[in-house]
Amino acid sequence: MKMTSLTIFKKEIKDIIRDRKTLLYMILFPIFLMPIIFFASSIVMKTQIKKEAEKEIRIALINTNKTHEQEVVKLKKLFTDEKQYSIVENIDSDNIEQLINSDSINIALEFEEKFSEKIINGNSKALITLSYKAKGLKLNIKKTKTIIDLYSDSILNERLIAMNINKNQLSPIEIIENDIISQKESFGQYAGGILSYFLIIFCLTGAMYPGIDLGAGEKERGTLETLLVSPASHLQILLGKFFAIFTFSILSGLLSIAGLFASLYIFPDLPKDILSVVSSILEIKTVVLMILLFIPTAAMFSAIILTLSIYSKTYKEAQSIMSPLIFVCLIPAMLSMIPSFELNTTNALIPIFNITLGAKDVLAGTITNLLFLEIFLSSFLFAILSLLICKHAFKSETVIFRS
């Protein structure tokens, strides 16, 4: 039985390798996609940040004529000291929205009528209305607020000096924050969610293309009937096909990891502290645990896809069935990336969801042996269950020869 299944396995592997389209999706795509995504997103982010930082900001100061000039001259100076800002005055407050929408100005600061009176008296807060359109200006809005805060602090300091009050008297308590989470744990939790998400995608797509071809594809070509009339049993044929699909599912996932970490090391602008954290994460133990996490999941994907492929009448029908499967598998993966979710004995039993949570803890170095064993065994049981369903479907002629 083992030799017969092995022969079928080799035959299916050869058939898959001959298909250049399948090889493209399962081997070249995972290797090169991750570096391309990494480099492209980094370049786009740096370009946008640089563009926003160098963009001329036309800021309108409104109602300055209704206030004493000396009360806002300091604020004007703070803005003019920044080369990025260009002061625009003599604008009617009724035209603020129109001017911002037309890009004639980017930001408007509208001083209330009693602004100078409130600043001088110091009995109530003087109001400045900050108007803007946040799109493409987030960094500059933050910078503008910082400048206004500096202006407000200078006024407060003048008042305290005039009243002979030490500023420290206003803040008797100072909080010194000490986050004891290690850099490895913090980076591991973040990277684990992203890495496991991509691993699920590539393990799924790595199983999908050969799975469709070895089921619905063979039914269309009429080669499945040839296999069924051979001396090999249905179980031997099933196992040969299953392990061929499983092999490429795992291979696709491993190649995606290799592509990701290769892009991290060859990326020239990556900070050295991040590289050191990545190096500490890439221990043999961590890599082995990650592979062990995804082996039963890849097996489950392979069995489910083979079942759906055998059920499908045509290659096209199999493709249409696989599309919803992708979303069903990605929903728990996306939910597990929410920071409030933490791995426990309950969610360690939920397929896919447990894998992404487990991957986060593995890379962070915080996973316990008990929880890891629970994830592995539960995922393994789901894989066995999927394979048994696949076996039942493969034995049914009404399923195989569905018309």
C-alpha cells in the first residue's frame, strides 16, 4: 500500500511540476512577492512622508485685526521660523471651507474676537479654531498643533513668572513609565500576526492550484477514471494525491517565509536594532515551532481543497468554490490580529484563529508548552477529520461522477 501511494504521489508531483502556471503561483510567487511588497511599501511610505514634510503649508491667520497684534506676533514668528509655512492674512472666516477645499490654503487659525482680552486677563481660555482637511496633512497638522502648544506654554510661563509661581508647583506628581515588555516580545507579537497571515494565504494558495488540478482537472481530462481502474485502491489514490497537494502547500509557506526574511536582511534602510531583534527571533527553536504550527493547518487545507475539487464537476466550478473558501479562512486570521485577543485554552481550539495567535506568541517567545501542544493536537485532529471527509467523498461514485 505504501509503495502504491508513493508511486501515485511521484506521478502527481511530476504532473504538477510540468504545469508552469502552477509552479509560478506556488514557488516563484511566494519567493518574490514578499520582497516586492516590502520594498514597494517602504518606498511609497518614505516618498509620502518626504513629500508631506517638504510640502509648503499655506496657513491663514483670521481675525488678527480684531486682536492686539502683539498677542499673536509670537505665534506668527513661530510659524515663520519654520520654512515650510507660508502666512496668509486678510481672509474672511466665511470663506475658510471654500479656500481649503480649493487648496488655496491648507490650514486656518481663527482667533475669537475677545482673544487678546482673555490672554491679558488670564481668567478664561482664549479660543483658536483650527480648520483643515486631514487628507495628506496628518504630519503637518500634528506639527501645527505642537507650535500652538509652544505658544500656549510661553504665555503660561510668563503668567507664572509674573505671579512668582514655580511651574513644578502646578504638577506635583510626575509619572515615569516603565514598560517591561522586551523588544523581542513587542516585535514578535506584531510580526507574528503579519507573518502568520501571509503563511495562511500561501499555504492555502499553495494547496489550491494543485488541488483543483488533481481533482476537477483530472475529471475534465478523463485521467481520473484511468487511475480508478488501476490496481491501486481508492485510499491509495487519495493518499497519493493528498500528500502531493500537502507537499506544495508546505513548500509555498516555507518559501514565503524565506522571501520575507531575505527582504529584511537585504533592505538597506532597516535600523540595526530591528535587525538584531529579527536575528534573535530567528532561532532554530522558533523556526521549528513555526513549521510545526503550520503542518497540520496545511494538511487541513489540502484535505478540504481535495474534497471540494473532487466534488466539482469542472475545473471552472472548482475555482468558483475556492473563492469563498479563501475569505472563510482569512476572517479568523484577521480577527486574531486584533491586539485585545490573547491565546488561551479556549481559543487554542479554534482552527486558523489558534494558529495566528500561536504564531504571535512563538515569535514573542511567550508561548507555553501546554498551549502549543493544545494548538498542535487540535489542528492535527481537524486535519484528520478533513481527511476522513475527503476519504468518504472519494469513495462515493455519486460525488466523483457527479453530473
